Amino acid sequence: MAEQFRRTDPRYDRRLEVEIVGQGDNAKTSTGHSRNLSLGGMFLEVEVAEAPPMQSTVLLRFSVPTQREPIEVTGEVRWVDKAVPGQLVGVGIRFQGLRARDVWALNRFFASEI
């Protein structure tokens, strides 16, 4: 793997419901579930028809038990797994900047057993 694409943040297996809001003219809103996440990004499972396109920008909205307000962060779709129709597809999204309070809440969530 090229050096500039190596992950620097540890991944944590956490299953959260995530609202995915597309950007642009044909923007749509869908729901997926995280399989793992880090301070740098998230791996989501979504229905094939709901997968955002590669290199698109999306808004992600999800809640963690260590913060009352939902976390909202934009991200870039870095990859989409190929899938069989009727099955879930994996989507890798790299965050484009978390707020300090969200970083704090996520670090507490990662340290917990919740």
C-alpha cells in the first residue's frame, strides 16, 4: 500500500446507525451501519442501491453515548466494495475534519466497553 494511504488512527469495531446525506444536485439521504470507525474515517455497510458514488462528498450524522448531540462530519467516499444485488455493500469514508468536542467524545467512546 502506498505510504500516503496508510491509516494512522486505530480502528474500533463499533456498530452505529449512520445517516448519510449526499451532496450536489442529486443528493439523497440514506441510512447505513458502521462496522468500524476511527478518528480518521468509517467503514459503513449500506444497501447496494444506497451506496454513495466513489470520490463523492457526504455528510455523516451519528450518535455516540458519550455525547448528547449527534456528531456531524463531512467525508469523502474513498472506496466502495463490489456487491451482489440484494446484499449489503461496504463503503470506506475518510472524514474531512472533526470538531474538537467530537474527537473528545469519540476517544471516550473508544475507551469504553459500550
